[in-house]
Amino acid sequence: MDPNVNEKFTQKDGDISGRTSNSSLQGTLRNSMSLPPPPPSDSLLNRYNRLLDLYPLKTKMITAACVSAFGSALGSYLSATNAEQRSRNRHQNLGVSPSSKSALSKINWIDVLSYALHSGLIQAPICHYWFEWLSVNGPKSNTASVLVDQVMVQPPLLVLMFICLDIFRANMRRTLDLFRKEGIL
């Protein structure tokens, strides 16, 4: 957003303290949405930073969902590959040939979607607003802010993550079972 937003609006648009009203911010956001696209020579990082400036919450939500889904897919693939390697070693000792799966079938897609949903829809918004609040109202020391975050906020967020992941997984498995029963899949 424009750093001079507060200077552009007078007291009739904002409150007495000079802050802008909600309708003024919406007008500014509408104007910022009509900015020209970045030049093709602009680096990917600069484009990402521009999106963070224009749409911080949406950008963080999409980023968190993508990174979390990629991490879950990679972890699922690697653990299946390691398990397959251990199985292959055991079967070689017994003289039996194991079946090999394709790369995509090694990934637990229910986990991938569960992590993406949790990170994008729950974790990213909570962390976005928490860190905004902490930067304004929290301790001035970075060390104290990290301590407050890690000791007071992250443990409940971890519990929330496990609960949400279990709920997402159970509902997706139940839905898939229903689709299979009905012959949809």
C-alpha cells in the first residue's frame, strides 16, 4: 500500500486521530488493485513481495497451503520410498520380488490436502493477525517476542493443528468411502 495513505485523507474521511476510515481504505485498495502488472523483467521474489504488499493475508494463505502441501507430499513420498527399500531388502533375503508402486501412488493425498487446508485456512490467518498484534502490542525486544510466541501461542496452535488434521483426514476418508460405495469413484 501507499505509505502516504494517512496523508491523502482528511479528517472528514477518517477519525480525529488522522487514521483513515474503512471506506477510505477500501477505496485505496480498489485503486491499488488496478495497478499495472509487473514488468516481465521483474524477479519472482519482487513479484512475490509486491503481492505481499498488496494482498498480505491472501498471499500468506496461498503460500502456507502450497508449502505445507509440498512438504507433506515430499515427506509421504520419501517415507514410502524408504519403507519400500526396507521391504525390498527383506524380500531379497527371502528370495521374493516385491511389487513397486508409481511415484504418485506413494503419496498420501489425504494428508497432503489436510495439511494444505489447515495451513491455508487456519494457521496462516491466525499467525498473520497474531504477529501483527504482537508487533504493535507485544514486547519491544525481539527475543522477548519470540519467547512469548514460542511459549504461549505455539503449543495451543500445535494442539489445534493435530485436532484439525484428524478431523480433515477422517472426513475425507469417510467421503471417499461414500463415493466408492455409491460408485462415483
